[in-house]
Amino acid sequence: MDLTLSHEQQLLVQTVRDFIAEELAPLENEVEESGALAQEHADRIFAKSRDLGLYAMNIPEEFGGGGLSAFDTMLVEEQFGRTSDILIRRAFGNVYEVLLACEGAQVDRWLTPAVRGERVCSIAITEPGAGSDAASIRTKAVEDGQGGWRLSGSKHFISDGLVSDFFVVSAVTDPDKGAKGISLFLVDKGAPGLTIGRDQPMMGLRGTSHVELHFDDVPLKPIHMLGARGMGFRMALGVLGRVRLAQVGARSIGKATKVLDLMIDYARERKQFGQAIGEFQLVAQMLADSAMEINAARLALWQTALEIDAGKDPRTRISLVKVQAAETLGRVVDRAVQVFGGMGFCKDLPIERYYRDARIYRIFDGTSEIHRTVMGRSLMKGEPGLYDPFA
């Protein structure tokens, strides 16, 4: 397995790094201090990313996207981790691949405008009583006798809910079929009966929203169903797998790498007892441990992305990457706070921000505990690919 990056891949990574350094990094303090990004800045960075061909990079070219492979997408997503998540959302878009299930008139109404950046989409699956257990949702869609549906229920923690123009909503359509009775619907903001509730306050995660959604007998027509009836749970698992790999796996590795870079610089510059603190054995050990863990997580990420490009469905390995990368990030930023000492806890430096931001990665898109359970069951079943590639 050759992991040498081609010239084109190296150029892609450098292009994204330059864009982040020149356009996004100068805005990080503004987002941190105000909790928002000025619209003029959002418009500018969106236009520049689109000109670079980076907007909706994960969507095939035939639909107007960047058409990057899974591997190349992970290369870019790792660079995204080196800056604020809200800046990345505004610059590069968050176009979910589940929208590729759009057909006929749905393409012009929802898919194409999303890929162009004209309409923003959020995924609405999580409910107060259904987080990691997505199959236990209570939001329901009942047939209205005229070919349409009536949607009722609630969702919460819906990212970017305040700025989204439409939502992909999971709902029970056939209560007696369990997970096979869940379908997906496209619901526009402003639909009768849809109420956007409070923006739930979160630790970290500045500059974006995480809202409650309430559906009170929302009328839906056949065009609003995304994909086939009863396929919603399977479709959601498919799209969430790629999201986990990119927005948790790759970005965690990018953040951890950025933090390690800061640790190394500080360990060289900070002098105590007449020498750089990086010369002390325990500090050097923290740097080395961080580098080893990041390297292992990156290799697991790349291997999984290559399997996707080879046409495989490495769902269990995605769980491995999600846990490994998220927990690596947590350990690296914890060490960074220790290396920086009091300055690591001070808001004059970005270390405390990375420390806050890292915590959510072990929770959203499936907790570490849930993914460990998935991996354990896979091992018990003897499923290939997770443990022994030679089996």
C-alpha cells in the first residue's frame, strides 16, 4: 500500500493550507471573542473557496461539486482541523452526501442549490430521547390519505439550524418495522407547523447554532420524501459514516497536529533552569507520545479512506478511526495544557480553546462507548478488516 502523496495531492494540501493561513486564521479571534462571523467575511471566504473549487468538494462533479475521492477529501479535512470549525463551515460548505439521493424535481429544488452554496442544509436526526440510538426516534410521519404525510415530533442539537434553509429529517413511517420503518424527508424552513426553538448553549462551538426543531403536523408531499420509504435509517448510517470519518477523524488529527506544532515551538522557546523545557525527559516524552498517537490515527484514517475508494464499506473501521482520532486529540490537548502550564489555561493563547473544543469529539456522531460496542460486536462475529488484514 503506497501512501506517498502525488504532486497533485501535495498541491491540493498546500492550496488549502495557504487559504486557511491567509483567509481564515486572521478571523479566528473575531469568532472566539464575538461568537459570530461578520457576514461580509462569510461572503468573502465563501466566494474565494468556490473560486478555488473547494466548495462541496465531496460531491461528484456531475452534480457541480469538487469530485474529490474519499482519500483526497480526508487530506483536505485534516487541514480543516487546523482552524475554527465555523470558519470551515462558511468557507467550504457542509453539503451532505445523502442529498445525492435526490431525484427528479428534488435535484433542482434541494441538491443543486446546496452544492452551489445557495441553500444551506442541516441533518435533523438527534432527539432528546434518541441520541446514539438513532433507531429509537419518536418523530413520526403519518400518511394523510392524499399521497402526502403529516410530520410531528421534535429534534435537538441541530447544527447550523439558524442559518439552514432546509432540513433532512428522520421520521418513523412504519412503527411496526423498527429501524426498517424509518424514512427521510426534506423539510424547508418556513414550512407550516415547523418551529425553530431555542439555540441550545454549548461549551465551545462558537459562531454556529445548535437548535431545537418542533414539527406540529407539518404537511409534506411525495416530493419531500428523500430516497425510498423505510430506507431512512440505512441512508443515515451511510452518510454519518463519511461524516464521522471527515469531521471527527480527519479534523481531530488536524487539530492534534496543530496543537503538537504549538507544543514543540513552546518547548523550544520556554527556558527553565537554564535550558529549553523540551530537553526535560518528561516533556520530551509528552511530545513523543503525541507524535506516535497522531501518526497511528492518521494511518488508520488513510487506510479506511482508501477502502472506501476501492468500493468497500468499512463501517466498523470508521468506528475505529472515530474513537482513535477523537481520543488522540483529547490526550494531545491535555498534554499541551500541561506543557504550557499556566499559559495553557490562559485565553491569551489558543491552547485553552483547543482544549474546550476537543471534548465534544468523543460525543457527537456517536459516543466513544457506542463505537467501542460496535467494534466489539464486529470482532465477536469474526468480521474481516477490523483486526487482521491477513485473515
